[in-house]
Amino acid sequence: MIWNREMETLGRASLARLQRERLADLVARVHGRVPFYRKKLEAAGIKPAAVKDLADITGLPFTGKDELRETYPYGLLAVEPGKIVEIHTSSGTTGKPVVDAYTQSDVDLWSEVMARTLAMVGATAGDVIQNAYGYGLFTGGLGVHYGARRIGANVIPISGGNTARQIAILRDFGSTILACTPSYSLYLAEVGREEGMDFSKLPLRAGVFGAEPWSENMRKEIEEKLRLKAIDIYGLTEIIGPGVASECERQDMLHVFEDHFYPEIIDPASGRVLGDGEKGELIITTLTKEGTPLLRYRTRDVTFLDRTPCACGRTSVRMHRIIGRTDDMLIIRGVNVFPSEVEHVLLHVEGVEPHYQIVVERRDKLDCLEVRVEMTDALFSDEVKTLEAKEREIEAKLRSALLVHARVKLVEPKSIPRSEGKAKRIVDRRQL
Ligand code: DLL
């Protein structure tokens, strides 16, 4: 189901015209109202009137996460403070949080793109959406909430955590759509199964999962265990929250809502713009946001773009699911390793669960990678010899996929901490 047929199926030429007008307006707005951007544009020798074509975007300066921190909390406001109606921030685990300040029109825009997202799994007023993303400063909870309200669905704002209650609500309230992180959905499946819940008997039919990296194999596992259709939804606080891009029912890459969020891919080292299909850092320009608009924001997320038409009829560019982060990429003895690659290997191995942790240490000046993986109950009751053979088997598979050696340690079922929000996959002890 397409929520906004006019905008989501707009011809490419009309879309480009709209983007061009919106870009020119954006540059004029930030130049006129945000001293931080005026200085940046002037330093780059750019006059707003000179931005006429969409291609002119490549001459505009980037905005980095550190700059958002330096202007904390209100340095990037492009409207009078009185026009702000809501604030969200990132969790700020690595320094000052980044702030997104919304005007009423930004909240309306957010509701629109999240309605588009939920409609990707056919959400209508008849659906019951169990929203297990955290409510609060995190954007997941309220983002899904606003989209559900726009559609007129029944939204259950349970927020993250309280797993026993989540299970009770799934069972008693007839939830048809589940919204949470993919790792938490697997945890719900695990706890539900322990309580004797038969997911095939529930009205649950779809899940909108995101906020952390996951893989195609993890999707299969979630779909089998929870008996639903799982789609990948993407976004980030700085841009709007969830609602930047979403898979459609074909589950074949994420449609970017590019009438509002203009995507580019660059080589993170040189800043050079890359072509379609080339892997690099995703850059987003907020074409219509009023409160805290951003020019060419460096997301640090790695993906690539694809402009071939999708069979669903939407005309937007699609992005591949996030492959990794430029700052989460581990460099182990000179080789780039993304946690997603480790996950991909593990999901192809019999006898282990997709619960794992990657531990990096420095021993004698050498980086050592250890992957801790949970065994299934069946494997756990096996002989030590079998376990050791399994560890060697995984080590060999990891070696051929990553091109570096990783020690594998099988750990007891349920011994890796579960997360109610984003899973913590990497323990990097090198900085200590
Ligand atoms: O995680 C917004 C969100 C909420 C998206 C609910 C989807 C669902 P932040 O906390 O600011 O915002 O984290 C943003 O999370 O730069 C990515 O690295 C990662 N991320 C978000 N969605 C996905 C996804 C929310 N579908 C950061 N796949 C982003 C992989 C994702 N990574």
C-alpha cells in the first residue's frame, strides 16, 4: 500500500525539479538564519543565489557530528526558539548528545514519512501497533507513534523493555504489527517460546525493525520465529528519527524519502561523491526541515544507492541496508572488519544462536579478535570434543569471510546480555 501516491510515485524529472527548488530555499534559509552555516558557506565562497541546480549540492560544505556537538544545544536553530514544539536527542554515550529541535511543521513531516513507512507493511486504521521502541528523548517511540496516529491505527505505547508485559500484550491485545529493534524482537520470540506462546496463533503479521544493523539471515530467523513479515526501517536523530528510508513489501532495499531527505554517497576519506552501486558513507541533506535543518550531514553509515525502478511502483532511489559504520568499522591488523560480516557468517552455522559479542584486545601490540557466540541448548549438552570442533569450524568460516583470524569461544545459552534497545555487539578493550 502506498501512503502518499502522488509524492512516492512522482516522475524523476518532477522530483528533481522539486528537490532543486527545496535545496535553493534551504541554502537561503540556513545562510540567513544560522550564523554557523553563514560562516561555513562564506568560507567556501558560496552565495545562496548561486545554488540553482541540484548538481550544485556537491559544492556545498559537509556538516559533521562534531560540529553538532560544538553547537550544542541550540546553535543550529533556524527558527525563533518559540516555534520549537519538541526536542529529541541521541543517547550521547560518546560525548555531548546531538539535538534535533522540531517545529510543528517538522512533527507533521515526521508523521507523514512514518505513515509512509508503516504503510509499507499495509498498515491501516484497523491495525494494532505494539510500539516497543523506547519513548522519551530517543526518536523511535514517538516516531512510530506519530506515524500510527496519522494512519489512524491503534497504537499501544508500551515503549521498550518489560518483556513479560510485552508478551502479555502480544497475547491479549491482538497486536498485528510489532515495532522494536530486530535484536529485541528475537528476545521476545525467545521469552514467548519459553512461556509456551504459539506465534502462529497470534494475529501478529508484520514487524518494522531498525535502529541497529541486522542482516538478511537475521530477517529469516525473525520471520520464522515470530511468524511475521519483517521490514527494515532506517533513520537517525539528527535528520528526523526513523522515517528517512524504509523497505517496501518487496523487502528489496530501502526507499529513501528523497522529496525531504536528499541522499549522496561519498568516499569517507576523500569526500569525493561516488556513483550508484559504489559503497561509501551516506550523506543526507534535509530539504524541508525547519527547526534544525542540515546541509550534507555525514551519517557515518556505510551503504550504496540504486536507482533502478522498484516493482512496487515507488520512484524513489533505494539504499542497500546499512553495511556498517565508518566509525564502527574495526581495523584488525590493517583489515577492515564490520560486525555485520561476522553476523552473516554466524547465521549460517548450525547449533549457534544469533547472540554474539565481538571482543577486541591488544596483546603484544597486536590486535586480537575474539567472537563469543551462544550455543543452542542442544549443542550445549554435547561433548567437549564436539564443541571444540564447532569452534574450529566457525573460526575457519570467519577467516575466509573476514580475511583475519578470530578466536571463537562458544558460551552458554543466554549468557550474552540481552538488550531492550540497541544491542551492544562490540567490546573494544584497546582504548582502555
Ligand atoms: O536509531 C532512529 C530509528 C529509530 C531508526 C527506530 C529506526 C527505528 P539514532 O539513535 O540517532 O536514531 O541512531 C541512528 O542507528 O546512524 C545507524 O547507524 C543506526 N541505524 C538506524 N536504523 C538502522 C537500520 C535511530 N535500519 C543510527 N539498520 C544510524 C542499520 C541503523 N543501522
